[in-house]
Amino acid sequence: MSISTFEEIKENLVNYLFKWRKQIASGLMILAILLFLMIINRMTPNNCAWLQGGWTGEAVGYSFKAQNKNFTDWTIKCDGATILKHARVAVNSNKKRVIMTDDGNNIEYHAIRTGRKQLKLKIVSGGKTTNLRELKKK
């Protein structure tokens, strides 16, 4: 292949790119926005503040209170009685699913956010689900 052939290929490629530049630019812009949103989502902390407060179910009321400003230590009460005083947020928690456990890891409380003011509270004891409750924010 000669130099003129490479020049011709380069010229055709440049003409082709100029012909589709609006579509290419808009595609790159959409890709950049999606990448930016993914970076923001990764950098935001797994904040459990939405869980704090009172939650009521059919006949039971639960109260979750954070013990520190990082929302890592909690107190859980059921109908006014303390059921877990030093609950810690587990490592495998995320923004919509908070798992709290005691120091002995005997009982786990899985708070799964199903809506803005609703959650499912799953109580796991010894690796088996003992209770599943639908709760609403007071």
C-alpha cells in the first residue's frame, strides 16, 4: 500500500466522522453523564439515617435509634422494651438493606426498605428466619 492510499483512507474516515459528528457527540455526552452518575453513586456513603425513628406493624411497634452520628451503632426497641442495645451495622449492608447484629452474631435484624415509609423487618436467629414483619413509619 502506498502513502496515497493511507491518505485516502484517512480522508474518507475524517469525512465519515464529520458526517456523523452530532450522533457521536451526543452518544459520548450520554456516556459521560452515565459515568458521572455511577461515580456519584459509588462515592455516597451507605447512610442508614432513613431507619431512625418509630415503625409500626400490625400489632407491634419498633423503634430504631442511632447511637452515633455515623449510624453504625444502634438501639432497637420493640413495644418500648429494649431487644438489642448495642446493634452494629453489618458489612454486607447497603443503602436499602440494613443488617444489624449483636456482638455474638446470634440474632440479625434485616431492615429492607420497600418504599419511602415502608420496610420489611426480617429477624434471623441461628441462620433461620424466625419472623418477617411489614412496618410503616410513624
